[in-house]
Amino acid sequence: MIRRSEECRDNCDGPLVSLLPDASFHSSSQFSTGNAPRFAKLNRREGAGGWSPTPTDREPWLQLDLRDRMEVTAVATQGRYDSSDWVSSYLLLYSDTGRAWKQYRQEDGVG
């Protein structure tokens, strides 16, 4: 997710999630302590270079608690640092409660 503010007139690629505490990141599983959900931040080299679920996790998910209701205008993903691991597709869901989830769909019907 990309932060959008008055500060980013020329370069708006500062990751919003870098401002979130580690406790805001949750997942269905993690491959190792170095692949914990808290490492799911853009341009990070800490840990094993990103979040990875266990190989046996059939429906892996990553959840971020943005702590406040806000408009998300972009989502960016990247591969794990120093690796050939990356996500090839994903669903984006959102919730105000953390219990009832809705799938995001683009207005043109794609996604």
C-alpha cells in the first residue's frame, strides 16, 4: 500500500505499512521466524527478506490492520529480497470489523 499525502508531490512511493507496528501484521502461517508477517513490507531486507507461509498452507493469507478507516488507493507487491520467491496472484479483501470481509473489485470488473 502506498502512502498518499501532501508531502509526496514528486515521489509517492513511500510504503504506508512501514509506519504500522509489527502487531498490525497477521498471517495464516509463517515458514520461519525470519518469514514472519511483520516482514511483509516493501523494500525491506530484514529477516528472510519477506513474509512466506509454510509450504503446506493451502490457503495462505496476510492481514494488515491499518488501525483506522482509510481509503487505499494502491497496493504494491514485490518478491522476497535476494530470492526468486514472489506472489503471482492474490485476492484483496477488506473489512471494518475484521470479521465480515468483502472482496475488492475494480469498477471495470477486473480484479
